[in-house]
Amino acid sequence: MNRKSLRLLGCVAVAAVLCLLLAAGPAAAQQKVIKIGTIFPLTGPVANAGQRCQAAVQTAVEIVNGQHPGVKVPLAKKGGLLGGYKIQLVHADSQGKPDIGKAEAERLLNQEGVWALIGSYNSSVSGPASLVAERAKKIFMCGASSSSALTKRNLNYFFRLAPTDATESAEFVEVLKWLNQKQNANIRTIGIIYENTLFGKGAAGEAKKAATAAGFSVVVDVPYTPGATNLNSEVQTLKTKNPDALFGAVLGADYALMVKTMKQANWVPRMSINYCSGYQDPIIAKQLGKDADLFMGSNAYTPQFATLLPAVAAVEKIFKTKTKGVPFDGDSIQEAVAVIVLAQAIEKAGSLDPEKVVKVLHESTFDSPLSLGGKVQFAKGGQNIKAFSIVTQLQNGEYKRLYPAELADSKAKVVFPMKPWNKR
Amino acid sequence: MVNPTKNRIFGKDAVWLLFIAVVAVLPLVPGFADNSFRMHVFILILLYASMAQAWNILGGYCGQVSFGHSVFFGIGAYGAAMALVTYGTAPWPGILIGMAAAGLVAVVISYPCFKLSGHYFAIATFAIVEIFFRMFQVWDWIGGAIGLDYPVIEEGLWNLVWYSKTGYYYFALILFVIVFGVVRWLEGHRFGYYMKAVREGQETAESLGVNSAMVKLTAMAISAVLTALCGVFFVQYNLRVDPSMVISLDMAMKFVLITILGGAGTLLGPLAGAAVLIPLQEYTRAFWGGLGGGIDLIIFGLIIILMVIKQPAGIVGIFQGIRQRIAKARGKGGAEIGTP
């Protein structure tokens, strides 16, 4: 390396660092703008899901800011909030890592001057990021993180839309009882496969609690490391114990790998039911094709719920322009709901004072045509008590609504037990 | 006759003392502490420089490349978190236990590993990270995969938790002074020369009477204890720990990357590496992370590749090169570009 290029490289490095350190002063003065920060895993193992969540937030903001007479959700026709305020989004990438999510929450609140935060998909990121918001007395809207621990912290500024893994576990156990009654399924033993993270382990813990309380016996419990390249030994363990029903908390690509490995091992349980995970991801279901069929799981939304949620279609049309045609799924739609509920609270409070908006969030019930519950209401600690999901089964690539009975698809019939691979 | 003590204080070390003094008064400069993201970047520079310097003892001065330091980092972090979250006390007893445990674990696992030579030692340390990661994930006593979340607690020295960045800034600075101070002391101590002798040629060192096994084990223990102290800071700063946050290959690589980028086996290297790498990492993410698609990570990666291709001796190598040329131009002959 000659002297000239050495000097150049040295100068460039020093100048770059100095510029970076001195850059990024406080945000510019804001006029009639409500800045909201988003924190999602835009890169890393669950990047697809994170990017869809970000697109859902953008969709909802577009609806609230503009005038959309054809969209039947609250505030779609007004064109802004509080007589002319527009929401402006500032996006951040958590990479799915708690420390980065926390640092980004601080940056968004302190440097970008955002008024509230929305995020963060991964429960492990939502935890520390929402603590930052709590200390700063800023609102944190959490769409899809399902760890029940999050709303047990009794935070004042934290609000979560999705059902928790505790709610889902209770619902799954009800499904087992329903199958035993209606189909004479004789399900007695349960196996659990879950990713070894806050989400997976939390779900598995709630599953064990609910199943044991209802008299089922958990015979096998298989954790795995997320992002696994091989699940042979995990599936073999399940096959050896052969539980009647399998509960799964398996995210993204790991879910596809699990199903493929089950096929290789030529084993299926008599029924398999999954938490909000790879099961409900429309891209994964498409990739798996026929192999995804007959598995069951909980969904807050799929395009097959259109008759139950007629308001979604117009919103989804905008959403699809941002996701190259991929429809909403149960997680991403919750993020859109988070924005619309927050917007309603601001409008109702008639002020941008976080304390007043928090009071409204705690005390009101909000219309939510994008949610199965139709309403959103928060309990102390921030859990949406109107949240629930429908248990579906994939049949010929379509999510058929099965449980609860009043929301079931009248033409759909549960296929039980699951057909062995060689008879499909 | 030159007085070596006087030389130490007023010579090379004067620059360091001045540097620490400047860093210490920075938060008092009007406008500096107002920008909490800038404070965050400075805090991370001090933390990662300390982590890299702790690794540098073994990897740089003693020449034993370890990819397993995230294990000791994790043990330190868990020590403080267990005391605070599980037992509801101040983190202090946990810090001491964590540091002692890290040192002990380091000695126990490296004793057989040091029998491996060259690249095999590095490969073995890779495996150790994986073993500890899995073990911590299924170990329910320490919270397993769910990890430990800090409750909302009072700020201050007792809990080692602050609501503002200034407290953490000075905590990081103290950490930095401790770690760099130990390495500076080692540099001038007989043990420092033993380490360098082992690095340059184990057989030669042994033939001169250096007990290379003991030197390597001691270097590993010192390095692990200081790394655990850095882990304490990490958990107190992030208020949460789970195995994938600390005991990961990703974290292990950061120790190595920062030191190599800055210049391994030099006192300044880890600081130079962290001062360039951390702002790049944080600001590329702040500016471009929200765009999605990992543009920030691509730019960050490209800059690292360019640095490594253009100057394999690290940032310190660049400055030494410049100094050497200036000295040559004056006809005095220059310092050698010294990296292992």
C-alpha cells in the first residue's frame, strides 16, 4: 500500500467516524405530524414476518392519514387526526435481537422524537423495548408478540392486541375435548415441539399447564434451536413416543422443515395443532403445498375469514401493494389493528398528551372491524381481553374454520385422524 | 539516566491519561449528553473496546486465538442477572461469583484445549460456545431459553442501573480504565514478555525456561475474568439476558473482529477497532436499517472487507505505517509494524 492511499484511507476512516458521531441531531421541528416509530425484525431469521408487520403498519397509517370512503374501518374517511394531524412513521430494524431492539427504541424516542412505538413481533424484543417506552412515559403498542409474561408486568403504557399463548393453550385443550366428544377421538396423550426461545418455551409451559389441568398427559416435550438445519432427532423422539396430539410452537422456515422431516420419517400424530407460527404463514403453506394439509392451528386472520371480516378486503388490497401480493396473516393484521386503535384513542382523547391517550386506552372499548372479536378492550397490564383466534385446519391449501362452533365454516368438516403420508 | 517511572507517567501513558480525562469530561460539554444516541454509541465503543482488549490478552499478546470468549461474557452477565432477578439482591455478589466462575471455567476448559496446537485450539473453542449455549438454554435454574428480565428497579450504584445514559457512560469508562489498565500493566510486566515469547514460538520460549502451559492458562484466566466483567456491563445496560444474546458465535466473533480490525497484540488496537466498527455498525443501522432488506448490514460488511484487504495489520498498522514513513523521511528509521 503506498503512502498516498494509506493517507487517503486513514483520512476517509477518521472523517467517516467524525461525521457519523456528529451527525443526527434532534429531529426537525414538527408541525401537525404525529411521529410513530416501528421496530420489527426486518432482517434475520423471521425477516419475512417482520417486513409484513411493517407493511401492515404502513397500510393502516395510509388509511388513517388519507380519505378512503371505500374502507370500512374507523377514521378511514377523515383524512388525519385531531383536525389535520398526519401520522409519520420512522422505521427501525431489531434484527430479532433484544439488545438491538432496545437500542433502537431509545434512538426512536430520544433522537427521532417519536410520540409512540409499535412493535416488535419477537416477544423477547418487545420486552426490553417496551420497558424503554415505559420509562419515557410513551405508549408502546404491541401487535403480535404472544408471550403472556409481557402483560403480566403491569406496565402502564404497554398495550398488546394479539391473544396470548395462555389463551391459545386453553383454546387448544378445548379443541381436544371437542374432538373427543364429537369424533370419539379418544385423545389422551400430548407431545409438544417448540423453539427454545421466550416464545416457544412460554407457549410450551402454558400448554403443559392447560393440558394437565384438563386431565391430558404430556408424554413428550421436544425443544429445538430456532434456525435449525436438521430436525431428524426431534421428530424421531416424537415418533418414538407417538403422542395422540402434537402441539407445535415452530416459527417460519423451521415449521416447513418440521413437516418435511415428519414426511421423511413417515410419521404423523393423530392430530397436530400449532400456535401462531409457520402454520399460519401463507408463504410457508404455499411452499409446503399438499404436505401442509390436515395440520391444525390458530388463526387471527386468513383470506378464508373474508365472510367473517368483510372490512378486511379493502384494507388488504392496499396491503398487497406493499407485499407483492401476499395477503394479511394473523400476525401482520394485528399490527394494523394496533395503529387503528391508537388513532381512535388519540381522536377520542382529543389531545396528544400521552397520559390522556393512555387513560382512554385503558377505559374505552374500541371498534375493530379487522379483529375477530369486533372490539378491542384492554385489561390492566395491557392485554386485549377481546382477542381470540379461530382454530383451523388446512385442507387443499385452504384454512377451514373449525372451532369455536359458532364461527366455524358450515361446510367444513374436520379430518381426523390425520391421514398417513402414504395415503394422501 | 532515564527514570523509568517518570517515563511511564509522562511518556506514553500521558497520552492515555489525557485521553481518559477528555472522555471523562465529555458529558459535561454542553450539548454532548443531550443526544442519547451519541452517548449510546460512545458507551458501546468503551464496552466493545474493553471486551476486545480482554480478548487481546489471550488472542493478541499470547497468540492463542479463541472463539469461545462469549461463554465467559455470558457467565459474567448471568452472575449479575441471577443476583438481581432470581435472588432480588444487588448485583454485586453475583458479579464477583460470575467473574470467579468465568475464570474457573476458563482454566478447566482450556487446560485440555491448550494441548491442541495451532488452528485446532481455535476450532475447539468454537465447539465450547455451542456446548455452553445449549446447556444454558435448557438449564431452568438460570431461566433457560426464556432468559432473565429485569424488573423496574431503583437506579443508582447499589443496583448498577441508571435511567439516563450518563450513569452508564461513567460505568463503561471505569470498565475501560480497569481493562486497559490491567493490559498496560501486563505490557510492562515480566508476564507480558512471557506471553509474547509464547506467541512468537512456544518451543523457543520453553527452551528459555518459560512454562508455556502456565503462561497460557494464566493469560486465559485473566482474559476470562475481565471478559466476565464486560458481560456484567452488557446485562446491566440491556436489562435482559438470554443465552442467544450473550453466548452466541455472533458475539464471539465480535471479540475477534474488533481486535483484528484494530490491530491484535497492541494496546491501542482494540480501542481503534471499536472506535471505527461500533459507530459504523450503529449509524449504518440508524440511517438505513429501517429500509429493510439489511442494506445497513451489507454496507457494514463491505467496509470491513475493504479494511481487511487494504490493511491486514489493522488500523494501528495504518498509523504505524504512517509514523514509520515520517521517521524514514527524517532519516531516523521507524518503528516496526508489530502484529502477531
